[in-house]
Amino acid sequence: MSESSGIRASLAGRYASALFGLAKDEKKVDTVAGDMESLGAAFVESADLRTLVDDPSIGRGDAARAVRAIADHSKFDRLTKNFLGVLAENGRLDQLEATLAAFAQLYADHKNVAHAKVTSARPLSDAQVATLKDKLSARAGRTVNLDTRVDPELLGGIKIQMGSELIDASVRTKLNSLAQAMKG
């Protein structure tokens, strides 16, 4: 099963797919993707928005008015405004965060971009990041954007998570494997 068909299997994925399809039909994919990215950032930054999404005591009508006000204030495209209204009116604002993630994945697929989470024991140099990005892009057959993090507990080496694939070349994992092998 492809990644995008896996996305469509969830409720949030169906909402994201519907919005993506409409945006594609109206040639507004980049505009709506920008709106969704802004909304995702607002979701992370705003406790009030998270409360609106998570609080079941807020009625659908009030929630719909609130999200439309947010969309108007943010100058979102008509498609994004309508989408948020539909989510609120259907009582599905609790699916917003998952829908944002699903839409981001559909957009990345559309742009032929993959994402990889790279964790290293020490910060990587710009040259190391560029080399890693080139090698992962060649391996994936598409542009790969990296999200780099530092975790000193790895002791050394690197861990790369790209999609469902995990490449673990950390010293910590190698030491744990050696300890297990010695136990017999």
C-alpha cells in the first residue's frame, strides 16, 4: 500500500485528501499548503486554538464561527476557510492536527519531497548535512529535507528515520547489540 493510500485510510486523511483534491482542481495547491502550514504553526503556538480544537463543550456553531474568524484574520484562501468551517460544523476539529499532518504528507508527495529525521550525538557540520542530504536524496530518488537533532545519549554515530525506514548507526545501539550477543 502506498503512503498516500495509507493516509486516505484515516478520517483525517480523508479530509486532507478531499481538501488537496479541491486545491488541485482549482490550481491552488501551493496557496492552500501555505495556509495549512500557517495553521499548523498557530496550532503549536496558541493554547487558545488548541483549546478550541480539544474542548468538546464548545458547540459546533461557536467553533465554526471561531475558526472562520481565525481564517479571516489570517487571510486564508476561500478553500481553506470553507474546509475549516466543514471540520467545525461536522464536529471534527479534533481531527485538525492529524489532518494538517496528512495534508503536509500529500503536499510533500506532490512536490516529490521526502523528510528525514536525523539524530546525531554531536551537531553535524554544514558539509556533513549537505553530504547526507545528497546521499539520502539519491537513495530515495527524490529531494530529501532533513530535520536534524542532537542526542548525546547516542554516544556517537547517527540515526536516520525516513518514512518507515530506520537506519541506526549509533554507538549506543552497537554497544547494546554487543552486550546482547555476549549474554548468548
